[in-house]
Amino acid sequence: MSKFKKKVSFYLMRTVKSKRIRDFLAQRKSRQIKKSEIPKGIGRIVDIDVNHLNEKGYLNLGSFLSPKEVQNIMDKISTFKCYDPFRKDLGMFVSDEIPAQVHVANYRREDLSSVNELLDIANNSNIIEVIQDFLGATPTISNINMWWSIPGKEKAEQAQLFHRDVDDLKFCKLFIYLTDVDMSNGPHVYVEGSSSSKKLREIRRYNNEEIIKTFGEYSIKYFTAPKGSAFIVDTYGFHKGLLPKNKKRLLFQVQYSLSPIGIESYSPIKIENNKYNKYINRLIIK
């Protein structure tokens, strides 16, 4: 399929607001892809209950990486440069010299895909098995991302406001904190149960009052946790990153979906001793 057709298909998919129709199309796609045998023995053993992801929209995995493992990742990315996805005219910069107007500073997918420790996390056997059950088909790793959220801003913008991700008919994301996260440095915020709700299906940013009025304040969950903590989220449900007050936050993310994301341009990199499932990883490594 050409890039133009992929983009058209992507934007048409985003126009489907009916839960019933989206579920039907997702189930039809998953039957086409089918499930497969997931490689065993990659990453640590994790006990995960997919039912919580289906019912609540998220799974809290607790402590996933040790402080030593987190530091090892920090050392591996120390030479990588960042960019602002919303201000690309600023070019590339190092994480210690982030321009004042930047809210989020992202690392390049191609750089992150060269780090074996991050690939092991993305391909963790237990996580892939649960996500295959959630999707109903063999998952595709459609994005690997990591970004700094920068404090000291007067007003939230972009993904710091409540929204639904509409990246595919069905998808979910693994998040891992690489810094300690409390209420002062931008925890992930999620509206429990909103992923399966028929309410507020228009694609736009929503303010706190709209979310509270529709779902109740009790449904809003704040993911505060020490570095190394992980959680899986169906981000079709409402979520945001809280605007940090006085400390930077570093977050690693892996997106799993039924299909490639139509507006993404993929440039898989070649790695040595590729032990990973070729289909699952086809967009990021070769």
C-alpha cells in the first residue's frame, strides 16, 4: 500500500466513533492476522491478568526494572539527542540543554531501537502473550518512544490535556518510568473504564471539568511510582501526562497494535544477533 493510501486509511479509521463498529472492525482484523506462538524466555517473568486491562483499561505491573537496570539504560541513551515533536524547527539537542519553550523532549525511535535492553523489554515474553490475548492477534510493535517532560511551564499543552489516542482499531501501550514520579513531576493520569465507554468519542482535547462531569472524579487514576515501575494502558481510554511542577520526568513507551500506524514513516534498523520475532518487530528492526 502506498504512503498516500496508508494515510487515507488511517484518517478514515479515526472517523469511526461507534464503539460497536470499531469493535467489529477490530475483531475482523484480528481474525485476519491470527495469533501465533510467542518466543519464550525473553525478559523477566511477569504475572499479568489480561482481564484487568479489558475491564479497567490498564494493568499496573509494579516494580519492573531495578535501579541498576534503569541506570544502565540511562547510560546507554546518554549520547542520544532529543527533539520537540511539536517544534521541529528547534532541531536536535541534548537532554541537559533543552530549549526553554519545550514541554516534551523525545528521543528518536531509530536510536532507541539500537538498545538491546529496550528491545528485551518491548519483547518480554509474558507481556507479548498478554497483549496478544488483549488484541486477539499477534501484535505489531508500532512505536518505541522515550521522552522527557519538562517542568516550569505555565499552561499544559498537547498530550498534557485529556484525550483519546486513536492510532489503530485496537492497541495498547507499555509505560516504564525511568525517573521517580510523584505528583510534582508529571504522573501519567488515566480515566478508569473510559476505554470501553461510548461517551465523548469526538477526537479533541478535553478539560478536567468535562472528564469529571462525564466519568466522575473517582475514575481518575494518578500513576505515581518509583523509577523502574511499569504499567500497560489501553490509551483509547482518556489519559494525559500531568504538567510537571519542579522536576523532569523520563518515560519509556512501547506501542503494540494490530497494524502499522498509517501516518508513521518507519525505517527499521539492522541489529546484530536478532533473536526477536520478525513479524512483531518488522517496523523497527531487521
